[in-house]
Amino acid sequence: MKTEILGVILLVCFSVNAEQFEMTDEIIHATISYQNLNRIKVKNDYIISLTGINEAFHLERNQTTGEVLLRPTEKNGYSPISCSVTTLSGKTQDLVLDVIDGEANTIELIAKKEEYQQIDLPSQDEGTSGNDYEETICEVMKKFINLPKDFPEIGVKASDRNYAHLTASLEEAYSIDGYIALKYKVTTKLSRVSRLDERMFSRKGDISLSLSSLEISPNSNVSLYVLRH
């Protein structure tokens, strides 16, 4: 999953173009620029993941503000991009982004009034920056991946995570530093080597995902590590 801090050079690419949408159970259609970086943000919330087809877009995430920057790839061209946003408060929104020529766009998502709830976002003023949050999650994930064999498991119910020819089956579950840690075994139905991306397996409520390999071969498996609240 791509997560990088954005610098001033990237931020100056934005224009004043902006669209606001109320979050809904339906798919939201919006437009983005083919040539420029486009911003997606959620009012009073923090985007923890944006999932979609890996080859369709370049993605950067501002770890302090919780906003993401997105630009279509040459391979995708002007084809519409389907993606899903998940926030720190647990909200999700499906999007279809129509790709056009022109200035960069800012897409702001706003929760329905009856669903609105102010959350405590990572804040440098409170002594907890976006970077601190990311570092904490990374440390928990490292601990999860390197757990000793005698670490106690917990009992949870979790369905398989399927994506096209791939199946991720739950193998182990733990409680680590207040997070639910789930380990899945990923297998493929294809008879050739194929690429993997964590976003293929993302679900509502996930905080972080990590794969033991970004490629999977026939008759082999890959481990998927998932952190949830």
C-alpha cells in the first residue's frame, strides 16, 4: 500500500477547481484531471485507504492531513476509475472518477448530517501527528509479522477475502496493542505468476494491510496481514 508524505512541490499543482459530495450508499461520480494530481479528502475525517485497480492510478497520501492525491496512469488513460475510500471513523464511499483533460480537481466528501460525528484526528497540537499515527501502525504491523510461535491466539469470525482468481483464507487471529490482527493465506486459481496488491483484499474497518510477497505462483501461497480496531 503506497503511503508517502507530500512536499510543497506536489501541493502547488492544485487549482481552485473543487467539488463537494454528500457521502451515500450509492456510487458517487466525479471528474479528475488526466494531466495533474487530484486531491480527495473527507471533511472532519482522515482517509486511511483508497482501494482500486493498482494499474489505474498513481496514489500518494498526506500522512498529516489524511488527504490523498491521485492521478491516472498512462495505462489507464481516459478510462473511468472505480475506487473506494475508507476513513479513520469507519466510513466508506465508492467512487467512479471520469478522467478528463484540464486542471486538477479537489473532491471533498461530507458525511450525512445524521451520521456526522466529530472524531479525534491525528494532530500535532495534541502531541500526536499523522506521522506518529503511521509510525504506530507500522510498529504494530512489524510486531504482528514477527510474532513468536507461542503468542496466544484469539477466537474471531472472519470470512474469506476473495478478489477475482484470488482467495485469502483466515489462518490466525491475535490481539496486539489494542488492535485485532488477522493473518490470511492467499492462494490463486491461475496457472501463471500474477501480481498482488494489498488493496485487492481491503475491507471496511481495515487499518493496515501487508503482503509477504507482491507476486504469487501456482501451487504456492502468500501471507496477508491485516490490522483492524
